Amino acid sequence: MTSSALRHAATALRPLAIAAGIAAAFTPASHAQTSTQSLEPVIVTAARTAQKAGDVIADHVVITSEDIAQSGQTSLIDLLQTQRSVEITRNGGAGNSATVAIRGGTSKQTLLLIDGVRSFSSTSGEPTWSAIPLSQIDHIEIVLGPMAVLYGADAVGGVIQIFTKKGDGKPHPTFSAGAGSYGEEVLTAGVYGSTQGDHVLRYAFNASREESRGFSSTNKLVGKSFDPDDDGYSKRSASGSLSMELAKGQEIGASFLSSRNDGEYDTSLAKNYNPHLISEVDVYSVYTRNRITDNWTSLFQVSRNEDKSRTYTSPKASVIESQQDRYTWQNDIALGTDLLQIVAEHLHEEAALSADENQDRDTDSLAVAYQMKRGNHIGSAGIRYDDNSIYGSQVTGSLGYGYHLTQAWRVNGSVGTSFRAPTFNDLYYPGYGNLDAKPEKGKNAEIGIYYDDGRTDFSAVYYRNHLTDMLVTVKPCPITGAGNCYYNVEDAVLSGLSLAAGTRFGNFALHGTLDLQDPRNETNDTLLARRARSHGSISLDYASGAWTVGSDVFFSGYRYDDDKNTEKKRLGGYTLLNLHATYDLTDNWQLFGRWNNVTNKDYTLAYGYETPGSNVFVGVRYGFQ
């Protein structure tokens, strides 16, 4: 860790102290003496094992199953759009391509896990977000900041982990159906439960179908690709999990998620043909979790992620597919109140870049991490070694410390390094690939202060992530002296202050977030493309009897669509108002609805591409409570 990074983190003490003072001033005196009034969340992603939220050093966001249900959203991207430190872009409607970035980073610096299995395309380096069905998701954890020590490449800005629905208790079916604007229809059905006795069998199976006629994904600014026709989509998905406790402390299990999204889009390449892109995401895993001794637990997991896209600009498809097979052995060894972790992994990647070109690579990894908990002190330290058959070896590390000032107040600080691996496109794409491309590297330092008494919460986190060897398109290519290629030439600094606060009073719940950031390309002194200097949200919910109603206001500052920050491609700031409501008909039946973009705000996430206008969705569900 560099001394300059530590100095930058130290400069954050002043604004954090001011923010803490403001929070203390607005914290009711009675709250300061109140013990936790709600069950403390348990976080898995921050340490690859369950931790109470108050013992997690990494900054994080949790989206519960209740949050998802109350929002009324049907798209994962729409749900993520309002989350702290998260920015999204989308080339049209819910069925079109989308990206997700954390803390001002690039979309390739965000790592997605589905039930512990990484999901991404080895060619693009990004998850296929449009194919991930919200209907299959139980809850989501977002860990902000680098997590390379635990997860390896690409966990630069942060990690988003999706947890699918799991079975427990008596068998119970679930059902949901709804319809809304743009001809949207969503149908979901599932069954969940577990057996009783010495050998508990847990099961969960869920399937869903989504359809929408959509709207035109482009406008005239996109140029020759503009087509005013509607661009709809259809999505089919299923997920399931099965586990059995063979004996106390001995468990085996398997899970899967499979989704297929067929989305129409506009392009000048299609002649007398309606272009569409079929994206398929399949994630599978089997595992065995074994208690070797009273203080040693072993988890061995074999997983596969498949990402396939078929682009139709004519009846003949252009196919790109990738596959990753991962073998993970995680050992958790309890040492009193501390935890020692040793993780060994092997990853094999394959990609079919065209009909006659296949590439593959292997990565062997070893990580050691230590989680400390001693009285009011919490700490973490870790180191990881990744050896890749193409781009060589990388060593990353992290160090964190936290202190509970009181039962409610806590301060945290951490430093860590990370890297983004060159994708197969970076290395081999015709006319652009560079076999000498190196990983992008990051050095992050952050400090934060937190307050949570079970009713009122507050957090303020300052971070600074210095990125070097950024891969960009260079013309002419320094290697050949002509044409284009991907090349490591630029540096960037992602710095910012992330604020969040919430409280409950009577039947009301109020929550707000604000991100003030400067995601800057240091080489050119420009903002990173499609990143705002500020964004945030305010939500107010009211619950009484069978009713729950709420409003969400999301706002974002201006952005630029290109790295040069040209005024022509400046994307204006915007504010969106969403409303949502649920009504419990019985203990099992519930009506729900949401109204997005109530004011019909015309805004832009990507230059030349449209976004949804005012739209509604209503439905009924059974068995989700």
C-alpha cells in the first residue's frame, strides 16, 4: 500500500467528522440509549462467510427480499439504478444491453456472483445484465470497494452477489402474475420447502416468463441505426437448488440458474430484417460442506458459467460464447473469536470468438485471509496470488480495521489492491486485440463512520482508488504503427464521499443516499464516460394495516457519453419519481403495483438511446410473505 494512498485517506477525516457531527445532532437522545430493535443483517459476500453487518469492515448495501417485493420492479437494472454508489446505463428498454458500475469505475470492474458463482462473458469481460431475471432473486448484497483478495480479477469497484430463492420449512407454492405499460407481462411460479428429521432435504424451484413489446431503443441522434419501430423482448428463466444434510455438519448440494433473453434492437447493419440479440446465461454448481473438526469447516465447490450470444442482423446468426469452469476449496478455521481462511481455486476459461477461432486460458489461485474480532476491535488482512497462463501472475492484498466506539457508533478504515484481467476481446479481437495487454491495477484507501441503533442509521465513507494501466483503444496502434488496438496507456482516480441515512418514526420509514464523486481520467483530465459527479436517492414509505405505500426519488448529475467529454455528447442530469404500493388481501395473497417515472421525464443514459417514459405495472402474488 502506498504512503500517498494513506495520506489521501487521512484527509477524509475532516469531512467525515463533520458528517458524524451532523448525524449526532439529528439523532434523538432516546435512540442513543436504545439497543438494536431489529434483527441485524448477516452479510456473506464481504468475507466469503456469514458475518453480522456490524462486524463487516467493507462498505456494503443489502437489498432484502422485502425491499424487492415492495419496489414492484420487474427489472434487475431498474432495481439497481437507485442503490448507493451504483450507476447503470442501458441501450433502450429492459431487454436491451446494460452495464452496471460501482463507485465511478467501469462496468468491467464490477464483479457479479450468483450464489457464489461468478457470472460474466470472457469475451466482453462483463455480465449479461439484461438476461438476469429479477423474479429468481431472493436478496442481493453489494460490497463497495476492491475485493480482489477474496475473488481475484475484476473486483475493482466492488462485488454484487445475487442469492436465488432457497427452501426451508413446510412445502409451499408461490405464484405471481402482472401486466403493465409497453405490453409488459410477467408470470412466475415456484415451490419451496424442506423435510424434517435427521437428514434434512431442502429444495427450491422457480420458473418465470416475461414479455414486452417495448419502445424504440434508439432516437435520431444515433444516426443511421435509428429505427422508430418498437423493440420488444421475451425472457424465459428457471432456477433451483437442492441440498441434504447427511449428518450434523455434513452437507451436499447443487444449484442452477438458466435464463434466455431475446431482445430486439436497432442497427444499420440489418437490411430488410428485424435485428435481435438472444442472450443466454447458465450458472451451475455442486458443493460439499463438511465440518472436519469443531473449528474447521471445508467447502468444496465445482461450478460452471456459460454465456452465449446470438446476434441476428439477418437469418444467419453471429455467435459468441464463453464458458468458465471453476474449482474452489475454501477452508474456514475458527481460532477463538477469530477466523483464518485459506482458499485455493482453479479456473479454466474457453471462448469461441468466431466460427473458426477458439481461445482458452487457466488461472490458479491461492488466498489467505484473517478476520479478527476482539472486544470492540475488528480487523481483516489478506493476500492472494493469481497465476494466469496468458497475462502472468498478480499479487493482491488488503488490510482493514474497525472500532466500535459505542454499541451504535463504529469507525472503519481499509486499504487494498486489485486488478482487472484483459478480456479475450482485449487480447484477440480482430483489428484491435493486443497479446501484450496487461491487467489494469488499482490501489484503494477508504475510511468511514457508521451509526445504527436499530431504528436510525447513518454512514459516511470517503474512498480513493488509483487505477493504472487502463486499457483503451489507441489509434494508431503503438505496436504496428497503424490501425487500432487495445493498449495500457491511461491512469484514473476514482474518489468520492458516499453518504446514507435512514430512520423509522411511527408508521413511516425515511431513507436517503448521496454520492459525491470524481471519477477522473488523470491522463486526459476528463470524467470517465457515463459517470456523474453526483447521484443519490430519497425514499419514504408508509405502512398501516394491510397497506404499504411509498415513493422513491432518484437523481443524477450530468455525464458525458465519451471519454473526451465533448459538449455534443453531454448527457443532462435528471430526477425520477417512482411510486409503489402493496395490499395484503389475506395472509398469502397480495396485490402490488408501481408507477415509474411519474413525471414522464425525458432523460438519457446513453447517447442516441431512449429510456422508458411514465410506466405502470400491477399484479397479484401468492405465498411470498
